Amino acid sequence: MPEDATPSRWLTKADLAQHYSISIRTVTNYMRRRAVPYVRVGRVVRFDRHACDQAMKKFEVVGVG
């Protein structure tokens, strides 16, 4: 991504996988389990970056040790 470009709020499945360093298959599994919010219009699926960041906080591990 060029330096002057701002990151898009709406991500594709591949973009979300790259954002969290996970596989596309994991994103699909999260969708099936309703772990991440998404919008579907026809065959197009998009993820709101901010909503997904909030949803992923439930996977955060705190106080290990």
C-alpha cells in the first residue's frame, strides 16, 4: 500500500486475514461461528475494520503467567 493511502474501513476476507495474520480459512470459520461481524450484499462480503477490532478483543488473553 502506498504511504499516502489511508487504510480502508471496509476490508475483504483476504485483507482481514492479513490484518490479523491469520488464514482466510480461519476468517471463514469466524464468520460461521459469528465471531466477527460482516456485511454481505449478494456475493460480496466486507468487514468493518473497527467492528472487527472490537469483536476480536474477546480473544485477548490477559494475565498469563
